[in-house]
Amino acid sequence: MTDSFADQAPGTDLAGPTDPADWLTLPDVAERLDVSISKVHQMIRDRELLAVRRDGVRRIPADLVANKTVLKHLPGVLTLLTDAGYDDEAALRWLYQPDDTLSGGTGAATLGGDHAREVKRRAQALGF
């Protein structure tokens, strides 16, 4: 594991270089998941989805919503990051920090593949 992946300071507000390439608005997510906008808000509150403000609008990284579902291990990883003191911005940076030791190149990309449990294990280690 590279130092920069593990040593992200929780709570600092530095959006930008590690942001995902594509974003969805909350109505876009509701449409993609075929649920109400209220359900999307509930999913965010329940840490099933990660939403951050960009240009004054809450947005969700598009690659965290696979087809008509949320990536399988995302809620667990978000809970582990929250327990380790990460706010939404810090969790976003942690998920999108480049890491060449992960098969997908970032935690977010790896969550969609066969090595998702490695991302979960690394998030769990942050709490210790």
C-alpha cells in the first residue's frame, strides 16, 4: 500500500485532483436506480452512497452506481471510513487516490472488480 493512499487526513477540504471523471446528480441516480429521490437521500444518510457538493450541487461519482445498483462493497467501505473519522470529502479522496498496488488503480475502481475485498480490508485497517 502506498503511503498517500493510507495517510489521507480525514476532514480536510481539498476537492479536485482525486475527483472521479464523471458525476451524477441525485435525480440522475434516482432514475438510474429506478427509485424515488427520497430513497436516494435515505441511501446517502445510511452511508450506502457517497455524495459531495460540486458547484453547489450534491453529486455522486458515476462509477459508484453500477447499472441499476450500488457497488456491492461500497456501503461497508463507507461505514469503515466513517468509523475511522473520514468525512464525505475525505472518503472521496481516499477512494479516488491513485494506488498502483490495487488492481483497478484506485479504491473506487477496484470496488467494481474481483479484488473489492482488498479495498474493504484496507479501509478496515484505517480504524486501528
